[in-house]
Amino acid sequence: GPPQLSDDMPAEVMVETFAPGRELTTTVMGDRALAVTDIITTGWYDYDAKYK
């Protein structure tokens, strides 16, 4: 089975397979695309880290 998660993790989690490479994002406002941003993280990259 899967490895055990830390006790401080929520009861339900979503786990994705690691895909090597870079994580990029951009914002589009109307017909204008803003600069592409390279997302560089350390440790857990969870919902809070991505959206808050």
C-alpha cells in the first residue's frame, strides 16, 4: 500500500504522481496574457501554498 502520511495531515488528501519538470503559470485578462511565472517551491506544495 501507499506510505503513511504524517499525523498532522488531514483525514482526506489528494496525491498526484510526480511529474519531473518545471511548474509554470500565467494570468490572462481579457485578450492580454501577463508574464509567465516559474513556480519554485520547497517542501509540501499544497492548496494553501498554491492559492493563499
